[in-house]
Amino acid sequence: MNKKTSLKILAPVAAGLLTLIVLAGCATPSSENPSAALPAHSELIKLREGDVLKISFPGSANLDTVQQIRRDGKITLPLVGEVDAVGLTPDDLQQKLSKLYATQLSSKEVTVMVQSSTFPVFVTGRVVHPGKILSDHPITALEAVMEAGGFDYNTANLKAVKIIRQENGLLTNHVLNLKAVLEGTDNQPFYLKPGDIVYVPERFAVF
């Protein structure tokens, strides 16, 4: 093979390599952080009843406080009184407090940190281990029963499980058919609120 022939063979190969290099340089690089466009995890946290908050005032440390969100969704703070907190993100609450304290503090800076987000529910009646359950995530009535060891299947009435809840100063009752949930004929989960009591009655018990 002479030199001229070799150059004719190598020319297309070189051209192909050059094209690949150019395309690689022009192509959009894959993101090194695929979640960069997603909101930060802290922005997704919604405060709920039972959460314990550490609220700090860098310019007025004497106002620093630790507060647990009450069942009515409020906290009580010095100078401004009761503040609705449930349903807000920590950042939302920081902004809200900054506005509330704007005319009372030289520094508007306020920081809100979630110290603890566990909340209690209570399971009693015909379950294996009745008592208090602490949960750090949303929990359904069925999940709470399972945390309590499950039903006593010899005596429990799964069709009439009662949820006793305090709302606006009054006790309310919700009756659930957890047998239907277990059998898959009811797929609507019932989420508990802090302080709820799950009562699994005895079969054939009269209410």
C-alpha cells in the first residue's frame, strides 16, 4: 500500500472522529445533579400538630423559645401571642414571624427549626399491645393497629373500629370498617391526627 492510498483511507476516519468530537462538545451535558431543579427537601416539609419547633431571634436572644404546635394548629409567642403554624413550611413560618415582629425588633431575622416531628396516637381495645404509639410520619388507623401488635382476631370487631378525636374542644367519633380495608374492598386510608385514640371494640359489643 503506497502513501497516497493510506491517506485516502485515513481521511474518512479522521473526519468521522472530528465530527464526533464536535457533536460531543455541542451536546447538552447531562446534569451532575438531577435534583437541582427540584425544590429543597426543607421546602416540602409541612408543619403539623405535635411538631416541636425551635424559634430563634438572633437580634433578641431573650425571645428564643421552643414551642410544640398544639392540636388547634397554633403556637404562642412572646409579644405577638398566638400564631397559626400548621400547614406552613418552616420557611413560610419564618417569613410570617418576621412580618409580625417587624415593628417590635431592631432585627427582623427569625429562624425556625423543626426539633422533633413525632406525635402520639393511642390504640386500645382488642389489640395485642394497647398503648401509646409515637410516629414521625403520617400514619393510618390500620398502621397504628399493626404497630400495636395487630388485632386480637379471636375477639376484635374489625368492622366497627372507632377513632376518638378532639376537634374544636369537642370529642368526635369516626367509625371505620378495617375488615374491608384488609380485604381490599376499601382503599381509602384514614390518617390519624396527634392525640387520636383508636379503639378496637369486642365483637358483638353494643355502643
